[in-house]
Amino acid sequence: MNLDKIDIFSTGRQPVVIAGPCSAESEEQVMQVAAELSKRGVGIFRAGIWKPRTRPGCFEGVGKVGLSWLARVKKELGLCVTTEVATAEHVEQALEAGVDILWVGARTTTNPFAVQEVADALRGCDVPVFVKNPVNPDIELWIGAMERLNNAGVTRIGAIHRGFSSYGEKCFRNAPQWQLPIELRRRLPGLPLLCDPSHIAGKRELILTLSQQAMDLNFDGLMIETHCNPYCALSDARQQVTPDELMAILSKLVHRVAVADNADFQSYREQMDEIDNELMRLLSKRMEIAREIGELKREKGLMVFQPLRYNVVMERCVKQCANGRIDADVVREIFELIHSESIRQQLSVMNSNGA
């Protein structure tokens, strides 16, 4: 994709901040939050008009009527306004109301048919569009959604990282899995990239930490859900902050230099390069041994996967990391990948020479 920078990134202000309530609930609520944010220097106001909810019966947004409230925010307070769209009808109504920036939500990004419908509705329009990551950790799906928009002629495209869904109890509402937006930036270095710490956190007290991590990873800005009375919000009350709390978060962010002087880090980088080379040598040696084991298993008529042995190796490695500074979950992920490759190597041996 050949993407132009979105207009809001030409202001020179870092980070770019988009703030406003999860949902537009009433005209009074929208105007109150927008006025408070405007007084504090926030220039881009967000509010959900159509809210995709997991189960029916929850507040699903006020619908088209809320667009007139965003138009009033734009006219009376001079703020840029943005909202989520999921269908061609949403796009048409939002553009007619003068919405400045659109975004495609995580559930929509997951569905290529829905993204294509949005892309077709935007054909010939010059509005900036952000694409939130899909709910599942699939970077190809994320990039594919942006490609569909770009193929329809949308050039001002940005991405929003809002975390990924996972099952069971967890610290965050949506796992950050920072490696995916990092990989996205590696593949598309000119792409504007925002972080939505509200949806990653699910709890307002975690937003500052996540915002700082995003800044440390060179994100271009933040989208933070802000409500004058978040405890009474009709959706996602737990993760919204007040305008004052938003400013407190922004004031505490540390902005670091993006590029370091190579001379300061040269010796460390040389040491890490040596370690990386040694790791690759050891991994190659491990795979050689895995193939030899595969040949022995073939001769003995043994199955490739030996679960008892796998559990012993995994438990030993996790136990060893307890004395270091490596997270146990990271160790598990690494050794799951190593084990998967060992299995692939052994299967390759098992199926060679007509076996």
C-alpha cells in the first residue's frame, strides 16, 4: 500500500489524542463532554453512534440521530469528530452529517465482506479512515482490511491497536500482544498507528501504564474513552475516564527520543548479535538432534509426539525462568514454537524414504 499521512498528523503535536465517550447517549451528554475536552485542548472528539454488542438487549447506540449531535460539536466547538462505521448505510449517513474521520471497528475488521461493503461505500471519498485490529490476533486480516480500503481509493488510512480477545480470566480486557502492532509497523512503516488503551485495559486504572507503553513503542497517538460521569455510562463504564483524569494521564506520559545514537549502544548490540548467532547455532543443532530422534522413532515404530517427555521439558524450562527475568508465559510460547518445529522435523524424517 502507498499511504499518505492523515491530516491530523501534520500538526506536529505528539501524541495525537482522540477522546470522547464510548457512546453518544444524549445531546446534552455529548455537548458537555466535548466542551470539557475542548477547554483542555483536545482537538478530536470521538463518540460511538452505532454500537455492536456481543449480546442483544444491551445499549446499541442512539443511531442516526446522534450524528446531528456530532455536527453540533463540530460547528459550535470547532472540534474534528469521528465515529465507527460498520455498513454502507453508516458510511453514507456519517459523510452526509460531515463526520471528519471514520473508523472500522474490531468486529467489522474480522469480516472481509463487511469491510468490502464499507470500502465500496467510501469509493471516491477523501475522508481519513482508521482500522482497528480484528478481535483475533491475525495481522493478515488487519492488513487485508486496509488493503480493501486502499484498493477502493482511500489513501488516508491509519491503524488503531485495541488488543485481542482471549478466553478466561486475565489482567486486561483484551491482550495487548504488542508484537502484532510492532510487526504491522515493520511492514508498513509510514502507516499512522494509534493505541486504544481503554479497550485493552477494560479498567481505567490501567490506562496510564498502557498509554506509556504505547508511547515507548513509538505509537503516533492515543484514543481514550472519556465521559463526564463514567460510572453512569450506558456502555463500557469501567474503562472510561473523566476529562480531568484524561489530562492527568497525558501529563504523566514520558516522551522518549525515537532514534538513539548508535555509539551509545554499539557494544551492547555487538554482544546481543553474538548471543543471537549462538542461539541460531544451538537451535540448528537442536533440530539436527530432533531429526536423528525421528529416524530412531521410525526404526522403533514409535509415535512422533511423546506427551510425557514434552511436559517434562516444558516444566523444566518454566521452572528455570523463575530465577531469571523472563516471563513464564513467554517461555511457554517460545518452547511451544521450538517443539512444533521439532515435531515438523521428525515428521519429515518419518515420511521420507517411503516410510
